[in-house]
Amino acid sequence: MLSTNELGRPTLIFDEVSSTNTLGFEAAQRHTPHGTVILAESQTAGKGRLGRTWHSPSGKNLYVSIVLTHATYKTHISWIPLVTGMALAESLELVSELSLSLKWPNDIVIHDRKLAGILCEARQKGNTEGAIVVGIGMNINSDNDDFPKELRDTATSLKLERLQEFDRLPLLAAFLANLESHYTRLHSEPIEAIRSQYIARCSTLQCAIEVHFSSGKRLEGEAVDVGMDGELQVMSFDNQNRHTILPIRSGDVFHIRKSLRGIYNAGTVE
């Protein structure tokens, strides 16, 4: 089913692994070819963003990692997580006919429920050596009971949204082809064109949001733009930084509601 030149050539398939990203870095250390894909039926310690665990029931979804060894700092590395989200949203829409959006930076969401997540991890040495492993978890054929109780109100699957099961392998092949195309664009096109396409799909913009940082600090504000490096630009609502635009490069973003400018009191979000 593959129509790619590099992604998925080869594909290493496992019944159960701890984490496809962990195996991806192990493969990179063995100098695996650029584009190697790690595919597993289940994960016992799947990784999500910000140290979370990705719930990985067997035989229903797609858990895949892609090893990128051609990336350098000249490749707009900061955009790889975002263009991966665009490629995945487009591929899922194509097979499901759903209308999907991206919660910054790259969560695939529909009706405020998470359909897929992406974790990009980099180990770089200098400007040329190293690898980026792009891990993707797609909820394809999960039923509601497959999710832990704490996720049932915030997670969904293609099956739950369309009331039908989906063939996973054609979807994976289409996604790899789409991602390869987007990845090639990072080398060849002005970043402004890619940025404009991302902005059109990002549902976080013009939302009142709360950002939770790993330090424990929080920021309340409105997401107003995405910068040239892919950072989220947030207009702060707090008294000290009111109306200051702050660049956010990492953190857990929560949508509060679509923003209505001018209705906020200093330091509060309704």
C-alpha cells in the first residue's frame, strides 16, 4: 500500500512493545534508514506529551513512530510536530469525512474530544547528527469502554464518531504519504506558506486559554497568533502583563471558550 519514497521503508512490526518511541531511538542508534517506521499492536508504556501515558489497547488503534535522521536545525525542526499534526488531520478527514481541527501544537480534536496525539522527541548532536522520533497514537476503532474512566469525556475514536469500523493499514499508508509530502515542504517552501495552512486549521486561536507549565506556573490569556517558529502567541490577562503578547513554546493548553474581546476583568477569565 505504500506510495512513499522513504517513510515506512522499512517498517518494523511488533505485537507488543513498551513504547514505539523508545524502539525508534534504539533503531536510530543502530543507524536505521531515515523514515523507518515502528508499528505495534499495543504498548505497555506508551508515551504522551508532557510525560503522560498514552492508553494503548491491543488490536484496535494505530501506535506508530517514525525515525527522521535527515533533520537539521536548518529544516525548521520546531515545525515538525505541527506539520505532522496537519498531515494526520488531513489523512483522518479523508477516510472518515469528519471535520477535524488542531489544538496547539498538534492534538487532533473533534467536538473538544481528542482523537489522536503526537509526541516528537529529538536527540541532536551539533547541526547534523542525531534523530527525531515522531510518535503518533490514533484512536481508530476504540469503544468508549476501552478508555479509562477519566478519559471517557475527553477522548474519542473514528468508530465512535462515525459508528463504523475502519481499516487501519490503508489509513497508515495514506498518512505516511501525506507526512512525507509535508516534510519535503519544510525543506523547499517558505515557512510562511506552511504557517498560513496551520493557522487555518488551529482551533486554539481566538480562544481564551489557560496554559499549565511544568514549573507549576499558569498563564491565562487569549491565543492570538502562531509565530514563525511555530510558537503560540498569547495575550496575557493578568494584571502584571495585561495585553502583553507572550510566546509559548511548551506547556499544556486548555481551551476555556472562544474569546470575546473586552469582556474580561483584569486577572480573571470567566
